Amino acid sequence: MPVKKNPDNDIPDNDEATSVEEQEVSESVEKPEENIGKKINQLRLTKGFSQRKLARLAGLTNTSISAIERNKVSPAVNTLKAILQVLDSDLNTFFSDEWKERKDRVVVTPKDLIEISEPNSRVSIKQVFNGSPIKNLGFLIEVYQPNSSTEDRISHEGEEIGTVIEGKIIIRIDDTTYLLNEGDSYVIKTCHPHTFINPSNAITRIVSAHTPATY
């Protein structure tokens, strides 16, 4: 799901973006017994940070954080240090017995929802997260203030399905525009540039699911 009205998106988000860990020549972290990506994911969600926010604060790209959390790449030591500093941790704690894995929730209350939009955003996107390190599906609760919108022409890998439960929303995909009213649902491939717009003077509410779960 695109991050709504989030200034953190000034971080390049494409496969061609050069990440810090690709630039560094220092030795990569090699601890096969440790699930580094899972730990970073849990620390990030505990802080309530989106991948984009963590990337910006650590001087990385969103693509890099996503790849590290999925254990697709092993971060260089300096890269991991930068990430942990943002997450108020350090290498000693990260690889010690002090690490405590979060227990999965069954019930997620409103106070447990993770806000992934910026505080001053007019679009609120809250993630339903139960603490599990294994996520195949993401679920979001979205609230659009009157005449608000997401960033223009967002694109990322995956598929998204959503339902308008209150109000109306315009979805612009490539050069085509769709108007959805209350009760309407949508299914989109998020690799196509898209924008969500609330054209009305009333609040719009949407619930959506997306895969892969990259937030």
C-alpha cells in the first residue's frame, strides 16, 4: 500500500537506487544463526516507523530497508550500525541474549495500530500488526480528510485490494481515473503509478489489504 502524504518518500524507491550497503566495502554482517531482517522489522514496528521513515533517518533507500528486512541482502556492519542507532539499539544488544522476540497478538486494539503517515498528514494510514515476524499480508485502515490525497503517481511491487466504507475516493492509475463510492471495492496492481484522491468535503474511510507486506 502506498504511504500517504509522507515526506519520507523523498528517498529514491526503485531498484536502480544505490544503497549505502552497496557502496560500503566494509565486511558484511555474517551471523547465519541470527535472523537479522526479522529483528530489524520488529524494532522498526515497535518504534512505529514506516520503512520509508527508517530509510530516511538511516541514510538509506526504502528498497534497501525492504531487502534487508526480507533477508535478501546482508547489511554491511556500518549500515547495520546506522539502522540500529535510529532504532535506539546497538550491535551488542542486537546480538545478545537481551533480545526479546515479541509475542504474536490475536487481538489488535486501536491503541496497538501503527500510524505510518506523518503527524501533519491529512491522510491517516494505520497498520494492523500483531507482532509476528512473518507477514505475507498487510492490512491498513485509512482515513482521508476532505480534499486530501496521497502523493502523486506512487508505484511499488505487489497487489492491493480495498473497500470504501465511508465517503468516496478517486483512484488515478496511469492516465485512467476511477471514482468509487461507499461500498465499492478496487483491485489494483501497484506497479502501475497511482494516486488516491478524496474529492469531497467529507471524510473518506477505506480498509485495504496488500501483498507483499512491505510496511
